Amino acid sequence: MKSFHAISDGDNQCFVEFDEWVATVRDPAQQTSEKLRTLESANGTASATYEIAPLTGERYAVRINCRYDTGNMSGIGVPWTVFSSREECIDFFIKTARRHFSPEQTSSNCVASQHAARRQILELLDGGLFGFIEPAPDS
């Protein structure tokens, strides 16, 4: 029996055979990764990480993890997902992180540290005058 892996860019979803995804996306991406990049709240209770990797055929893959380490401890993870450009990977990361850390996703009864972390992460995603500024890869 074959297993399938769901791939979603937030708007569209498709299914690919898991073994095919492992061979053509996951394993090559792990080998060519630019390293993990992390946005972290000043109070250390929330983070948004992403990793981008060039693939063959002028394609790129990104994997994402966003989480709170306080309050409701919610998180989201997205496995290696393919896009046609590096910029699309970054756009997908920003869209995913903004959705996770949006006020609509954070209940009003969460602790103050979670609300503070949410605001801090959203500020990092906005980046000010010049837009989103990519963090250096983690060492």
C-alpha cells in the first residue's frame, strides 16, 4: 500500500507519493539547505524558523516551524514544500508565520507573555521601513 504526502502552499493542496517526495524533495533539500534561520521574540517565548534549499530545475524548497513556548504552547510545522523561486519560499514563510501569530489565532485568555511574544514576532516579520529582513543562518 502506497502512502501519500500532502503538499500545501496555504491556498492549494495536492498529494504526492511519499517515497517520491522523499527522493525528489526532502532528501535533496536536506543536502543543499542554506541552514536554519530563526526569528525569536525578545522574551524567548516564541519563534518562527525556516530553512530554504535550492533544488534541481530552478526550484526551491522551504520548511517552516512556528511556535509559542508559553501560554497555549501552540505551534505549526510545514515540511519541505517546493516553490519555483527563493522569493516564493520567503513569501510563504511570512504568510504562514503571520497567520500563526495573528491576533485571531491567539485567544484573549492567553498569558501576557504570549501576547507580548506575538507582537514581537509580528514586528520582526514586518521589518520596518525596508520590509522583511532575513536573519543570518543559525550556526
